[in-house]
Amino acid sequence: MISTPARGAAALRASAQGRRRPDFVARHHGPFFISPALLALIALIGYPLIYTAWLSVTDDRGNYVGFDNFNEILDDRVTALAIRNTIVYVGWSVFFQVLLGTAAAILLNQRFPGRGFVRSALLVPWIVPAIVAATTWAWMMHTEFGIVNYILVEAGAIAEPIGWLTNRDTVMPALIAVNVWKMFPFVALMVLAGLQAVPETLYEAARVDGANLWQEIRFVMLPQLRLVLASVTLILTIWGFNGITIIYTMTRGGPANRSLITPIQIFKQAFEFLRFGEAAALSVMLFAFLALLTLAYLRLFRAASED
């Protein structure tokens, strides 16, 4: 039989272990809770990144070839054209999206009858799925049957129908216009949220000093929206460099590669020409560029937050 002092010592040890076990769980419950999400991220993001990097330095048989795939894709003259088209498409799209979205947000921040309805209606282009919007605009810009040409011809703005998506000179402006129409409500929503956070006392002080609407926008609104505009610009840029839905649906990169952008080139290299190594190499270069862009933004954001 176990003596009473021994039973008492065993009970104390068990009690101490029981107290330590909840303390350990309490101190480390965070990693336990986030571990499923981390495993999912590793499986869905980490593995594809590593496998793409491996494809970029191997041939079709899985043999290591170094930077041969990078050299081949860079020597392709289509690559330079796609990069130029991408910069033009993304640059002008982001510029007009931010400009138009900011103007719309400032307008919707004013008080007028029906403001709630206008705010809701403004979000329709952004809510519509990209594939639906692209298909609709492709029909509207059709050379013979499109309503755009019909309205312009009837109004006397043009003498004959224009091939918006088949003409080398008009295809890129037309695609930029569709992209701006699709995404500027997102900018308006973000900027409007930022304007709601601007203290009313700043506007009152500006009005006391005799500021008009333009001066309020320049010296009160825009300085308070710096971080919001920087964040929106970065997001739109990343989305622009990765998005293919609008262009691929409307033109598939034509005519004569005049609307071919880098994401579509990657798609074609991989799934039309079955050149997975070159497609992976171009994907790695695009990923590196966007990573550097993101790091530059984070440094800018940190510096602005400290200021």
C-alpha cells in the first residue's frame, strides 16, 4: 500500500502538471489555431511557386538547363512587344482609373438628392463579372453590328464604322477604356472611404480662410488621401499585370499582337505552344518585378506612416 505522504506528493505533482499543461496551451494557442491556414497557404501558394521556379530552369524532360529558358524567351521579339504593350495598357489604365475614381469619390462625398442611389449605381461596373463585361463590350464595339458605331454614325461624329478591336491604332485605346470603366468604381469606393475619415474641422478651417472647392481638394482632401491613393495604385498595378480576362476575351492579343500583353504571352506559351519552360521563366521574371514593386511600396508606406 502507498503511504499517505506518498499519495499526497503524487497528488501535488499531478496538480502541478495539470496547471502547467493549460499554461503551455494558453501560451502557444496562436500557432495551433493558424497552423491549418499556414498549411493551406504552403500547399496552394508555396508549392506552385517552387514548381514554377523549377520549370524555369529545366527542359521538357526535367533536365537542368540553367538560364537557357530565360535567354530563349528574352530573344523572342514578341516578348519585347508584349512588355511594351503591358506597360502602355497598365500605365494608362491605372492613371485614368485613379483620376476618374478620385473625381467620382469627391463628387459622391458631396450632399445632393439621390446620393445613395448614385453611390449604389456606380458600383455596377465593378460588380459585373469581368468575362460578362468583356463579352458585352466586344459586341458593343463590333464593327458592323456594335451599338457604339451606330450611335457615333447617327450622331455624325464619324463618317463610317470603325473597327475598334480590329484596327491596329484603336485596339489598345478601346481596351484601356473598357478596363477603366470596369475598375474605376473600386477606386471611387476606396477613396470615398478615405474621405469619410477626414475630420470635418479641416474643411471648416479651410472655409474660414476663404478656400474654394478646388483649394479644399488640393490642400485638404488630397494630402489626407496619400496613403489611400498609393495603396489603390499598387493594387491596380498588380491586378493589371496579372489580369488577362478583358483582353483575352475581346481580342486574344490581336490584331497582329497589338494588344498582346505579358500575362497572355505566358498563357499562350504554356497552353498553346506547350513551351512550359519559357512560360515559367517569363512568369518568374514577372513575379520578381511585382515583388520589387511591392517592396518599394512597403518602404514608402512605412516612411509615410512614420511621418
